[in-house]
Amino acid sequence: MPGTGVRMKIGLFVPCYIDAFYPKTGIATLELLEKLGQDVEYPLDQTCCGQPMANSGCNKDAAAAEALFVKNFAKYDAIVMPSGSCAHHVKDNFDAIPQTDEVRHVRKNTYELVEFLHDVLKVDAFPWAEFPHKVGLHNSCGTLRALRTASMSELGEPFFSKPMDLLTKVRGISFATPRRPDECCGFGGTFSVTEEAVSAKMGVDKVRDHHDAGAEYIVSADTSCMMHQQGCAERAGVPIRFIHIAEILNGARA
Amino acid sequence: MKVKPVNHARAAEAFIKDTPHLTFHDERLWDLRQKRDQQMHELPEWQELRTLASQIKEHTLANLPEYLEQFEANAKKNGIHVHWAADGAEHNRIVGEILEKHGAKSLIKSKSMVTEECNMREYLEPRGVVVTETDLGERIQQLDNQMPSHIVVPAVHKLTPDVAKLFAEHYHTDPNDDDPQSLAWSQRLAARPVILAADAGMTGGNFVVAETGSFVVCTNEGNADLSATVPGLHIATLGIERLVPRMADLGVFVRMLSRSALGSPITQYTTHFRGPQDGSEMHVVLVDNGRSHRLGMEDFWTSLKCIRCGACMNTCPVYRRSGGLSYGAVYSGPIGAIIDPTFNERKYSTLPFASTMNGSCTNVCPVRINIHDQLYKWRRVLAEHHELPFVKREVMNMAGRLLGQPKLYRAAISGTETALGVLPRFALYNWLNPWGKNRELPHPVKQTFHSWYKQNRLKTKKKGEDA
Amino acid sequence: MSSRDAILARLRDNRPDPAAHALPPVARLGDMDASRARFEKSLALLGGQVLAPQEGESLSAAIARRFADAKIICSAVPEFEGTVRIEELGTPQTAANVDVLVVRAPFGIAEMGSIFLSEAQLPTLNSAAHLTQHIVVILSESTLTANMHTAYIERPEFHTARYGVLMSGPSATADIQGVLVRGAQGVRTLSVWWEQ
């Protein structure tokens, strides 16, 4: 088994839009963690982390979802999710409910999938993975500027990229470099509907940037960004495909 | 009558429809961001400078009354007349009185965001004072009767033919001459006689130094120096948050201001005014206009650190695609979105939502204002103050209740394994409708993850347990 | 209560705890290279020029060569005559007719290619530095300071001048479609003449 040999009891959180629209991403996450020897459970009563309400300013309305989240996940060593923005919410903003020991445990042990693989399991190989395509990596703003899984261009810091570290362990993969690698794609949760025009323009600019750089796929740790980008690409006729990093690391070939 | 909130989304939509303007605007400001990055890479001490700038500003704000008194005492010693204005109206009245006392009928001025806050031109002009903006971009905006769309490059949303048309109308130049060099020359020729004949000059102030009673103005065109030195009367409008304690603190700020703003190491002119020349008169008006109130806002007072470089606008992907005028406020972009609601909470209640909270603004800010965190906090404040649209409140309330009850939630999506049943019809057909305007919907799937898991893991697990 | 007192009172009521926000010591950071080469590189970046003598050429010969069409050349330095002295200009209206102004800067800043001028160098008429079409600045290499920190720490002029301008190249604008235009409202060119 690649990695440190750490074995943890993991609660898998599959965000609502992945559950409903991108089950393959959830399946890949689960299978990958299992391949890496982890003891993974998916609590059936899960719904949402509370982020949509909190980001809209309606923090009180996030309380019920946050309480349920804690009820579902307090018993695990680690809570892992294939979504940077949800992990960011739980870690950094999850305060609609009183901060009990249980809540603090959940917040402290919540991980976005890439940081979990990179920092906790320290996975050094994905022998089963091969992806013979040129991909453009999209770091969501949550993973980039909140979870800090990659260096940020604005700060001039030395380059690092946890998702890139993982993807370079995949056979046959190559990378396209867009002109504006850090630019937000414009999803932004409810922003995508309240500011529809700007959001869609940012989305189409983003997918064109990747396509012009030669990417066949956009790969990301955030499905919500890709759901938006895919919608923009399809409407504008930009021929590019989308895949979650969990699927590539789990061995998807296309 | 209740004020209507600014409709940023609609204005942005109109801006986006004009492809040539939009493309230039986005590329131009992105280019400024790139140039700023280059300058940052040349200074290994960049992050240290940001930290120092932030600390100096926070210290100054925490000791602002003392530093203002120190500035006032020193400025008076230097022969400067010092005035205090609680708000825009008082500022305008003070300036009007100074001009009246001197019988001044023409005022030339350099760019000042504070005078924009105060609507000074609108006050002075009916009183018989001709006000002429001397900064080229600001003059273009004045001729077009628009607010500046950017705090550093006020006419960045315009293309050369727009300027050619305006100048043809006002300066009688050839409307088909759209060479920027010759248009800038036309402005020089038109401005010189006005400058030479002006009765009074006005500037803003980028920095105000308590230790010496000085204020500093940074420009590229030299128009502030002309406005200040040609007429015998110089009035400077200074925001009270512009203080720094010591002259030597300017090293930190001057090194970062233009690098952050335009990606040039320094503005062409950095001018230190410490007192009037013999035979001239110098006045400063210290303007509060809401700043002392903002200082008391626990989550938002650090926005007073802003040195108005515009770097947050240049990097903001939303600003670049919506244009400054879409914010309907003196201050646009990310910094505008956290400052404007302090002027009028209802009117600017939409602005903190005109953001994806991507955080790039915070990273480029030379004084380390946590802009995107403040955007997030403003959303909460506005929701608590009932400044959110009714539909949004209702949707969030309903979603919040549904997502707290797993059985109801599952019921809502069961039976429709396909996608869109997830969303309550009310939300989908009203509020979420815009999704599909320029985007396809996600593709329906046969099975949710939830039911796949039940089928593929729970059953097999049970089998395993049985065996 | 006056607005002054009301503002100060409100600031006292509302301010964050001063004890939590100490003033850091004055910073002296960055590249300490105060060389002529660094100054010239920075000056060029900001659009300034060096007026270099050709084979033992005097300042007046160099000016005559560089500004062949100039009619009014104004001097603010003792060693160069020009056609008019700055003290004789009298008014901005007269200064506006000057083609070339020759001044001496007390110091320059290598980091920025900036030169400093104040009322001491522009006797009776600060506006002359901005109304002239071109400016020639005499600068001594020995007065160069490394960067903005050293300039503000070391130069007394920032504490004594009533009007002190750092000029970094000529007046410039990029307000029309982002195109850089040198010579916006102030001087159209700025040239540095190194003191021998």
C-alpha cells in the first residue's frame, strides 16, 4: 500500500451537488481511500455543510445543517471530502452553532481530499493510475487561498502545488499552463445566479484559457467550479472535458 | 422614501455586452496586475513592507486623535490654515468660503477621491465657481459627466474613439483623430491657459505626516504640482485616515504605492507640501465624512488603512468584467464593496455580494486589508439588518430548514434520481433561473451517490458481516 | 462643539486599543546600492534621460546641441547663463514660455531615478519646474542615496522644504486606452547632467 501506512477511521462527506450530479466523483473518492487501506464510512443522514446559507450572509439558516453535519461526523478520526469549498467552510467559517468540543473536533479533523492524501496519508504512488492526456489544473479559490494547497501568484512565494504533486505520480499525464492560472472561474456559489452575467463570462474566459493552452481536460478538486465551467463550455462550444482529481488518482483513463 | 440598492448585476450585464470595451478593460487591468507582480518579484522585502505598512497604519489609526492634533499644530506653525469638516457638506462650505474670500471664480484641481465623496463640483458650480479637473482621466470623466470608474485610472473603461468624440465636442478637435498621443497633446493645450488663469488650485493628499505638518501628493502628469504652485491659493482636501506618524514612514508607502497601482516603481511626481510660499496661501481641510464612525466598527475599521492604490480592483476578476461604474458608488471594486456600505447600508447592500470572495484582493493589498474576509462579514451584517432581497432570504431559510432534516431532504430528491428535483421548484423557477442563460445545466444521472452507496457498500458489508 | 472637537472626541471613543498597535521602528530595507549605474537604469525606466557630454563638451554646448530649437533657456544655477534667470521670470505666465529650465538638484535616489527640487533650487517660482517644456537637472553622483528609506532618513530637505518634489522622469499619462504618453501636463523631457 503506497503511503505512510496510517490507517484511520474516515467519515466520507459527499456534498449535495456531487451526490446528485456527479456520483462518479463520490465513488472515486471512496474507492481511492479504500485502495489506500482506509476504513471509510459514508453516514447516510448527511446533507450539506451549511456553506450556501453562510456565504449568503444567512448564517443563522446554516445552523441546522451544521448541527446535522456534526452529528453525522463527530465519531470519525478524519472527515474527508472531495470539495475544497466545503472543507474551507467547515474549517474556517462553521460558527452558526455553539463551538462545543465535538464541533471543534469535527472542524479540526476535516480535510479536503488532496490535502488529506498529500499531508496526512503522504501518498507517494498511485500505481493503478494512468491518464494519457494533457490537463489544465484548476485550483478553486477555496483550495488555493483558504486551504493553501498551492502557491498563490499574488504573493510571489516559491512554487508549490499539492494537487500537482499528486498528479505527477500518474503515468502518462501532461500539463497545460493557462495564462491566468490563479484567476477565479466565477462560480462563487449563489454569485453564479445573482451575478449571472459576470459569473458566466468569467467561466467562459476560464475554459477558453485552458483550451487555448492545449488542455484536453480541466481537472480540479472542486466539482462546483467544474459544474459551472462545464455549463459555460458546453453553451459556448468550447471542446474541453472535465474530471475530478479523485477520478484520475483512482485510475480513470478518460 | 427608501433608497433602492444599486443593481450591480444589471449594470455589469450591460457592460459585458460591449465586447470591445470589456476586452480592453479586462486586459488592461490584468496587465497592470502583471506589472505589479514583476515589481514585487524585484523586491525580496515585499512582504515585509506590507507588514510594516499595515502596522504603521494600524498604529496611526489607534492613535489618530493625537496624530491629528500633532499634524494640526505643526501645519499651523508652518503657516498652513487648518480646517475640519465633519462631512461633505461642511467640506464644501469651507472650500466655498475660502474661494469667496479670495474672490476666486476658477478652481483647477488634481484628482481627489474625497472631493468625489463630497460632491464638491456640484456644490461649487451653481455658486459661480468653474471647477476644472486637470488629471487627464479625471478631465475625461468630468467632460462626460461620469464618476471616475477607477480610483487610479479614472477613464479606464473608455476606448480612444470615446475620448476623441468627447474632445471633439468640448475642445473642437478632429473627431476622427484617435491617436492617444495627439489627444493627450490636445488636453495639454486646452489645460495650460486654464491653469495659468486660475484663481485657486486644489489637490488631495496621499499621505499626511504628523511629525512635520506636511502632506504628500503622488501623481504622474504633474498636474497636481501645477494646480498647487501656479495660483497663489492652494487648498488641499485630506481624509483624516491619511496620517502617518513620521516622515521616514513614507519610505515604506512610497515604495509600494505606485508599484501596487501601476507596476511602476514610483509616480513621476512625489510632492511634499509643508507650507505656503511667500505671498501665497495654503489651506488644508481635514475631512471625516464617516471615517470616525468606521473606526468603531470592529470588523471593518482596518479598511481605513487603504492607501487608494487600486491594486484590488486590477486583480479583481469581477471588477475587470463589470467596470467601475457598475458599482454606482465613489469607490468601486473590492475596496469599494467594503467601504461603500458604511456610507449607505441599504444603497450599497448589493456590493458585498458582487464578489466570488476569491481572495486575490487581500493578497495584493499593500497594507494587508483582509478585504475578502470583510466582504464575508458584511454579508452577515447585511442579512442581520434585513438588507437582503426577500426572495434570497426565503430561499436560504427554506434551504437551511430542508438541509437540517435528512429524511425530508432525501424525500425531496428521491423518485427523481435525476438531478433537478433536488431543488425546490420555487427556488428553481424563480431565483435560480438565471443559471441557464449562458450556461448548460449539469447532466442528469441515473443514480445518486447516496443510492449507489446503499446498493454497493451497505449490502456487501452486510453480506460480509453475515459470513 | 466645533467639528474639530466632535471629530476628535468620536475618534477617541471609537478607536481600537492603542496599546495593541505599537509603532514599528523606522525601516531601512532594500538594496543599498547607491551607484550612478543603478540611478541611470531607474531613470531610463521612468522615461528620463542622461545628457552626456560629447568629447569635453560644456553644459551650455550640450544644451545647445540637445535643444537646438529652444528660444528661451532659463537658468537657476550660477555657472550657466541661459537667456533668462529664474529670478527674473516673475510670474507663471512668463515661466510658461520657457523652453528649457536648468536646475541643480541637491540629491538623487538610485532606486527610483528620482531627483529632488524645492524652493531652494527654484527661487521665487516653484511652478517654473512644471511650466517649462523641458528640464535639465545637474546632479552630483556623490549626492545619490540608495533608496526611499535612506532618502527619508538621511535627507534634511524633507523636514525643511516648504515645497519639495521628487521628479522621476518627465510628466506622463496612460489615461487614454492605456497608451503611455510622456509629457502630459508638466515637463516633456527630463535630462540629467552629471556634475563633473
